[in-house]
Amino acid sequence: MATIGQRITPFLWYDTQAEEAANFYVSVFKNSRVLGVVRYGDVGPGPKGSVMTVEFELEGLKFVGLNGGPHFKFTEAVSFAISCETQEEVDYFWEKLTADGGQESQCGWLKDKYGLSWQVVPSRAIELLKDQDAAKSQRVMQAIMPMKKIDIATLEKAAEGE
């Protein structure tokens, strides 16, 4: 009997780029790898030999990418948050995920070149937003709202009332 590892797996629908996307994400996130590829056979519905699904792991979380055709697109209704400890980490993920056609949004949100939404969030921002001092928390929120990529130093200054 097989054992169940991760019970819930994010399943991402692509037109034809599932393998390309998996390889891209594996190149961006450390501790990541492609786990396997399933190809369409004689009964399709995709062309025989083309990639149907690709299973990959990012930082210990398994995903499956499906080449299901152009019927469905990603929306901002679902996103993946990346917790970052330093500004260097924020900058790294922001640069990598907005490259080659990705799009910046606001408040730490972006879309990668495949249209998948990500939130690049410094843990310090969450700490400041949860501060017991409501005025401090509100100043931080006010500073975050116009930002695209979150800047920790600017949030620290806002928290102190500068």
C-alpha cells in the first residue's frame, strides 16, 4: 500500500508550458527539483509524446503542472506567498519572477511570465503590521500600499513615524 505524503497538492493549468514553467521555478527556488513527467499516449487528448503533467517540488512543497490547453488562465484569485527574511531575498525573488515578461503589481504582488501570481513578503512587514501599537501598524500599512516591491527599510522608517 502506498503512503500518502503531502495530502493537498497545488495543480497548475498551463496551455503548453508546464515543463518549461517547472524548470523555471526549480531554477529560482533553492532546494527544488523536477520529480517526474507524464506524457500523452495514443489516446491523447494532447499530441502523443507531448508533456501532459510535470510534478515538481519547490522548497519541499509538491506541485503538478498540467498542459491542458488554452481553456483556463491564472488569475490573482490564487497566489503563492514567498516569506523572505532579508531585503536581499525580496530583491532576488522579485527580480527572478518579474523577468522575461513578468509584471509588477502593488503591495508585494507580482505575476510571473506565465501569469501566476506571487506575493514576495518580508517577515518583518508582517511583524510590523501585527504590532500592538495600532498607529504604528497603520503607518506601516500606509507605506506598503503604494509600494510595488516591498522595501523593509522604508517600512521601518514608517513604523518609527519618520
